[in-house]
Amino acid sequence: MAGYVPGEQPQAGKFIKLNTNENPYSPSPAVSRAIDDAVKAGLVRYPDPVANSFRTRAAEVLGVEPDWILCGNGSDDILTIVTRAFVGQGQKLRLPYPSYILYKTLAQIQGAIAEEIPFQSDWSLGQPFSNGSADLRLGFLPNPNSPSGTIISPDDVLALADQLPCPLLVDEAYVDFADYSCIELVAENEKIIVSRSMSKSYGLAGLRFGFLVAQPQMIEQLQKVKDSYNCDSIAIAGATAAINDQTWLAENRQRIFDTRKRLTDGMRDLGFDVAPSQANFVWCTHTSRPVQPIYEQLKAQRILVRYMNYPDWGDGLRISVGTDEQTDAFFAVLTTLLSKKDVDVKNSQDRAKDGRN
Amino acid sequence: MAGYVPGEQPQAGKFIKLNTNENPYSPSPAVSRAIDDAVKAGLVRYPDPVANSFRTRAAEVLGVEPDWILCGNGSDDILTIVTRAFVGQGQKLRLPYPSYILYKTLAQIQGAIAEEIPFQSDWSLGQPFSNGSADLRLGFLPNPNSPSGTIISPDDVLALADQLPCPLLVDEAYVDFADYSCIELVAENEKIIVSRSMSKSYGLAGLRFGFLVAQPQMIEQLQKVKDSYNCDSIAIAGATAAINDQTWLAENRQRIFDTRKRLTDGMRDLGFDVAPSQANFVWCTHTSRPVQPIYEQLKAQRILVRYMNYPDWGDGLRISVGTDEQTDAFFAVLTTLLSKKDVDVKNSQDRAKDGRN
């Protein structure tokens, strides 16, 4: 198997990075204070295996009980735990297409079968996603989805879950940039698991912290599968401080919303089709010109966006919402590129892959 | 399945913790400076997926090339990655008995069969450990072993690996407290993988960082199985600073050695059998009195040691090497306990389990 290939993370040089959906703004200042305190408290002891300090605070914010929360080393760890818990070799894991390619990689690592159900043209999911199927053990539903940034309403998600014969993980990595969440559905259907990430909306991609919300009997089973000490003391302290600062989150959201609107409108003005985004990125396709050369020429000018090409679906550019200054610089370069007679079509060796980042 | 149960980690109250093999001394002061710098550099970006800064520095220290190193979120993550990479459902994972119980848990999570080979009475492993067997896919060899603290010589390990039909992971979590390591064997036999932990000898249990050393073609395969960003920016920075400070390590080792000798001699003086330890703990059994009540009464006096009971093998106390002050306090309480006419034998509900911690 090929393994999952994450987005480019240049470790040197100055790029405008609009390719991996990180937050363009620094996290809450409370995070660095909390980390400082955690370091002073010492690192010689093992961390709390279940991160109770985080669970207590997150439970208050989310309106659930602490024992409805399981913490992970990034939401990738959460997805891994859930896959290992439910899907055996030769069994099936269902996911929409196109979506986060890691889901398929996780199925492959597990020796399981990834059953991809194509989105409808309006980015909804029809009956095929909720149909029963032999050996179907788990469904993954990214909501908002990547690369499209589109969302399925809680009513529709509940209807899917009610019909599915297996647990449904609703991956809400981007939900803080959306108008609604499915977290309240967890109480309504014990098969629904909601996962969250601190990487995007809380600006903590470097800290690795994610969590899921599920009914306590589910949490108890999943805990057996995770590494005992999957979250370190510093990540627990930082994530707790971050989720405690909801004022910071609200301000950050608003800034992202404002810039997302600029980015969406600007791309449409330049002739791109842009899916209505409920995330911190926009998915741009073009009916009359190839987009891969645009990605390449932007990269040559040290602006990274994500080029994605889905077999039997099509390709496009997934552009993260940056600061207004980054967006200005991006549009300045893009406008110049597009005004040239034609953008060179190069045969790239890069086979860009989809991904959350 | 039951899931792995780690050692007690009381989150409140003051205990003398001699139960989970943490280092009694604070890590190198370079660690907190490096963490501070990493926080200042920012947490909004994803970390380096392969932790090159750590690999570069560790390679120099260990005398290998950077591409011989794979980093993990603690060495539990390393063990999980290797298990998932090599062992499929219904296949076999071989391990000595008694040893680190997590190995068996990992096999169970994978739907695999844990094939336990008993140690000889002198804690060596005979021919049965290296015999071929249908569907045998991986061997785990903790060296030094837990709970015994004993070690198998590199010559004997190489002989085992040469005969085994599958990869052999030599788990060197405690090797910095031993007289020799198997790291040089990796170049001699491509089936040998050596794993290391920063939790014990570098005093960083709270940071979660481990790594393995293997030949590059093996690393390449294992990288496909790990979570893309399994190590966070702060852990990478802290672990790099720690491994860079070999002076700190040498001083720390020496202190542990000195106290381990005191602990070993003292326990023998009190009538215990103590295995010759090459780790930062000692394994104590007693031929004429039950040890579980001793564990319980020590705990009642806020001193935690690890009581372990292995079916068909026997039980004992695994006592971590603490500071000299902790060791004084431990002996003071223990001596008083033992001088009582008899220690009460209580039927404990706790079924203490083995474990690294």
C-alpha cells in the first residue's frame, strides 16, 4: 500500500501556506501560559491517561458529561482508535467520496475494505450511504467535508445514522467554522460518535490534540484500544486552556468567516466555481481551464495551495482561509498568473493527494 | 477483552511513587528551554511528520544514520506501529513470559495470537523462543525485561534473531540503565528493530516520546502505518534537547546505579530474592512470606510499589529506583512493617497486572 501523504510542510524558507487548513492566527495566549505551568510542574511523571482536566472543561463547553469524552493525540489518533475498535480484517468501512483520504488509508492498514459512496452533485448523500451491507462495521462522515467544505444538516445525519447498521463517526474537524454541529445527536443515537480537532479552529496543529464525544458505554470500549498515555501533559494543559477561552474562539471564527467570504467572492469573480464553504477553506474548480498549472505556478512563487485530483470525479484547488494580508498576496499573484495568455501546462511528477492537511 | 491497565497514577495527594519506573530526577534543564522556544516559534503549524531535528541529533548520539530512526508518541506508539505493520488477524506475535503485558494487549487488539514463551529460571530464553511456527509474524523481546530487570546479551539476541523467521523487536526502554545495548545488531540483521523510550532514562514520561532504530527499508514501511503527525512540535523539541545532553544522562545513570545497589542490597538483607537488575527497578520475591499484603500496607502509608502476580509463574514486588531520600523512607516503613508479628493478609480486589509502568 502507498500510505497516506499529508500536505506539504516545508520546514525551511518562507511560504504563504494556504494548503493544510491551519489557523492563520496564533492560539489563545492562555495556551502558552498553561504550557509554561505544565513544564514547571514537571515532566518526569506519566500524564493522566484520560486527560480529566480537559474532559471536565470541555464537557462544560459542549454541554455533555466528562465521561462522554475520549481524548486523542490529534484527531487522526481518534480516527485510528475508532477504526481499530470496530473494523476487522476483510470487514467494511464506509466513507463518502471524495473526502478525507486518510479514511481509506486507515481501512487499508487494517486490512479492511473501504466502501466509497460518491456524493451527489449537490454534495448531499443519498440512500446508498445508509444502506445495509454484509460486514459493514463503521461509517465515516466528514462534516463539514474536505475538500468541498460543504455540510450535511443534523436532521439528515440523524436519518443516515438511524438507518445504518453500524456506528457512524461524524468527523467535525472543521465544525467550528460551520453554522451547526451534530454533537447533540450523540444523546439521541448511541451509534453516533462525533470527533473534533484542536488543530484548526483553536490554532493548535503543532500540539496534536483531538477528542471524540460518544455515549459512555462506547467510550469505555474505545479506551481499551488507545495507547495508555496517548496525550502528553503539555498537550493536555494547552488544549484545556484553549477550549477554556471561548472568547478567543468566537473572535477567531468571525475573522475566518470574513476572509472566507472575500476568498469565495474573489475566486468567483475570477471565474472559478466555489462550493459554499462551512470550513476554513474553499474548494475551487474551473470549467474551462486546467487548475494544476495554477497550483504549480503559485508554488513557484512560494504560495502553497492544495491541488487535488480525484479519479472519476475531477480536480480542483483547495485553498485555506489565511489572514487578509495573505489573501491579498494570493490574489495579487493569482490575478497576474491568470492574465497571462495561458498558464503553462506542466506534467507534474507530484500526484497531489487529498487530505485534511 | 480487558484492555491494558497501566500502573496507578494518583492525580491527587502526596505519594512516594516507586511503581511506574519514572525517573526520580528532573530532566535536563535544556528541555524546558527548548520547549519555551518551540512555543514561541508557534503552534499553529503541523509538526515535522518525521521529526528530522530529533533524528539528526539522535543519529549522532547513537552512531547510525537519521533515516534509520522512526519517532513515536512514546514507545507504546512505536510498539503499536510495529504490531500493526507486521501482524494480521489470526497471526502470531511471540513474547517472553513474564514480560510487559502490553504486548499481549496489542496482539488482542489486532485480533492476533500472543504466543508466550516462558523464561528459563535464570531469565534466559531457550530454543523455544526462536523456533519457527506457522503464521509467526513478529517477536517482542524486552531487554532489559520487566518485571525482572534482567538482560540477555547481544550475542544471544543475535542468535535468536538469526533463527527467527520474522522481525524481532528488541524493546530497550530501560537500556540506558544496562551495561550493553543491541543497537549495533541492527546493521547486522535486517530483521532486528530496536525501540527506545525517553520516559525513563531522560525523565520525560510526561512528554511522550520514543523511537526505533531499524534499517531504512524497514523504516520506510513502518512510516506508512504511523499517524502522519504522531509527534507534536513540543515533544520533538524537548526530546531533541534531552538526547543532546549526554552529560546529564551520564550523571543521572550513575545516581540510579548507586541507589539501585542500595535498594538491591537492602532488600536482600530483609530476606527478599532480588533479580540482578539492569534497569531502574528491582524485582523482589520472597520464598516464605506473601508479598501482596506488603504492597497493600505500603500503599496505606502512601508508598506505591507495583505488586505483580503472574499465573503459573508467581508474584513479586517491582520497586522503582527513586531518590536516596525516597529509598530511605521506603526502607523505614518496610522495616517497621516486617518487624510486626505478621503482615495482615487481605484479600485484595485489585488484580495487579504487569506493565512497564
